[in-house]
Amino acid sequence: MKPKLIFLALLIICISCGTNNKPVSDAQKEIIIGEVKEVAHALFKGVEEVNAEMVIGLYLDSPDFIFTYNGNSFTYKQCEEMAKSVFGTLKNHKITIVDEKYAVLDNSTVLVTVNNKCLMNYKDGHSVLQDPWISQMLFKKIDNKWKVISGSESGIEQSVKNIEASNEINHIEFMQQYLGTWKVEYGKDTILNYHARPFGKGSVREWTLSTKGKVITSAKILWGYDSKSDKMIQATLYESSPEIDIWAWRATSENTSEGVPLKDITNPDYAVSKMKTESKSPDMFIMTNLVNNKVVGTYTWTRVK
């Protein structure tokens, strides 16, 4: 390349870089922040209205887009699928903005950081509170429109009582229907015997697994109600294992319930393992085991006494 052409190329690059990195005046910043704030609040409104299309429409459909959520990263397509799936299970999503900051990096790039708390009320009656919670979004002005090109959310999630749930079920009373002695066929010549007796507002339970009348293993269980999460908590200690197994259960009707491992209490829809029960009569109930939402076992329990 001739010296003059090299000089011209460098000049163009310098001018280009100078344009992109040109200091933004305070007056320009106010205008930019106003534009981005309007889009950011529209995004939060879409979340509150559980409108997946409205939210995703403000993200940049690009292979370079990335969104992180409590340590997990998602592409644009994954965010789109997740929004449609999760929003479909929500009744509403209430967001309280505690503080918001807008950092103008240049005339087409803004970093938004929002401290907030979120209450998610699900259609099935359970609720999850995110508090404290922080949302961070990187906005880029593309084709004269502000789009989120990257985002992240993190904080503390906990299951809470859904005060909007209609026909509220008393979980303490719900547990009482399983007091007594029960049995179920657990395989060929194998019987699981289960006994539950009241203890305070909860119960102490134990079961033994026997084959041809010989006890193979056993377990002891504590059941109680946790008012903060509005869940029934089951803690099981197996004779054959030093690990304690803790599950969270919620009544989904007067005769049905669903349980997930405690670690999945805030996101039961995504739990790998689940259990469901359905009482057919005071003396019989069906328990269904699921893995990845597929039934892997169905057991009919009958009352002995």
C-alpha cells in the first residue's frame, strides 16, 4: 500500500474512533438516559404483565446476545423459550424498584443497574419472592432503537405464601389425612409399610421395606408446616444412608399435593424429581413419581388402620 493510502486509512480509522469515543455532554446524557429509561421501564412492565413477546422484543436477536441468571447463561433463543414457558405459568409478577442507575458509556451504549424486589405469583398457587434482587442490562442503540444486548439477574429467592390464592388450603389439616398405618406393593413380593402418628402440629412417620416378610431397610421421617414458605416439609433419614433427604410439599387441592426436593422449592417447575399424591378415599391414595416430568412409577397405598 502506498504511503498516502496508508495515511488516509489511518485517518479514517482515527476519525471513526474519535466519533464513537467523543465525550458526551451532560445535556446529551440526560436525553440518552431518558430514552433508555423509557425502554427499561417498558421491559419491566412487560415482565409484570407476563408478556413474553413484549419483553423479548426489547432484546437483540443476535448470536452474541447473552443473559445470565443466578450463575446460568442463556442465548437469545433460550431466553425466548424460557420466557414463553415461565410466563405461561405465572398469574402476575410484581416488581418494586428500589434504586436504578444509568451509566452512559458513549452516545450509543448505556449500562443500567436496578436494585429491586420481585414477587411472582404462579397460577398453581405458589409464590416466589426475589429479595434482594439486582438486574443489569447493557443497552445499545441499533437502527435508532435501544436494544438489550446483554443482561444479568441475581439475588436471593425464597418460596413465600401466596396471599392471592383463592380457596386457601390449610396444610396442617391436609397432613392429618395421612395419619395411621398404610401399605403398598413396591415390587414382586415386596411391601412398604408406613406408619404416621401425630406430634405437635406435625407428625412422626416411619416406614419399613420388606421382601418375603424380611425387612430390607427402614426410615424415619418428620413432617411439619413452614409458614414462611407455606409448604409442608418432609425430612427423611434412611437406615441405609447417612444423608438426610428433605422435600417441600404443597397441597394443590383438598385431595392432591406435589413435592419437590428442598433445593427446588423456588422453582418447582424445573425440578428433575417430583412426587404427586391424590387421595381417592380416606383409605386410599395414589402416589406418582416423576423424573423430568415423565412418570416413572405409580403406587396405590391402602390404609391398614
